[in-house]
Amino acid sequence: MDLKFEVSGRIARSVDEVFEAVVNPEKLSGYFTTGGARGRLETGATVMWDFHDFPGAFPVEVVEVEKNRRIILKWEANDGPPLEDGKPVESAGAGYMTTVTMRFEDLGDGRTLVSIAEEGWRQTPTGLKASYGNCMGWSQMICAMKMWIEHGINLRDGMYR
């Protein structure tokens, strides 16, 4: 079984406005990256994201950006080394990347459908746990983006500090 998921939500704003809220680091920092985002999401760039609930800025590789349609990112899976008999298997190496694909669809009625999929975890208990955590995080991101863009409310403000 591949460890992957997809979440989605509708935001009552134009696809241009919703897309810009993700690629622009100032806007992304306003509702999602609670510790700040540095660098605009552009094909080939590596940007830095920081979260109060997961402190310490980390790199996000931008694989592809197709304006108002799609963003593909790669980042550290963050599930640690695989375990064998409850102990880390050091020879296996801890670091590997997962792939995040964000899609933006103009619904033709002033709303945008945002879909976020992530895949690539190891099929281990720690990979499963990490995938569930990220599924929760991306769901929160879509909800926070909706509240921020539609109502000017930062849903994550004070949630983690």
C-alpha cells in the first residue's frame, strides 16, 4: 500500500488571488507558515518555511510552478530512520523526500478548488505516522487559507504558542 493522500476545499475567491496566497511568502506567512516563509515559490527555487508547531526553518524545493494551475514541491519526509526491533536502522539513512502537488481549479463562479496531494513515505509505522501528520497539516492549511482570504482571520494565530 502506497502512503499518500489528497485533501481539497473550495475558497470563494478567484484562482489568481488563491494562487498568489500560496506562492507569495508574505501572504503564506499571514495564515500558514506561523514562523514565516522566505522566498517566492518559483520553479527551481528552494525556499524556507518555519512553523511554531514544528520549530526550525527547513528547505522546500520547488519542482514546478504553473501559474494559477499547479505547484509541485519536495521536502524532507521527517519520519526519521526506519526501525527494526524498535531500534533505528542507521545504514538505511534517515533523509528522503516526499512530493507535494497543489492544484488550483477555477470553478467558474468566483470560487477556486484547491487540492493538495502528498506521497512518497516509506511503508513503515513512522512513515504512516508522518503521513497522517502532514494530512492534518495540509487540511489545516486549506481551512486557514479560506478564513484568511475570505474573512481576514488568521485561524492559526496563537494556536501553537
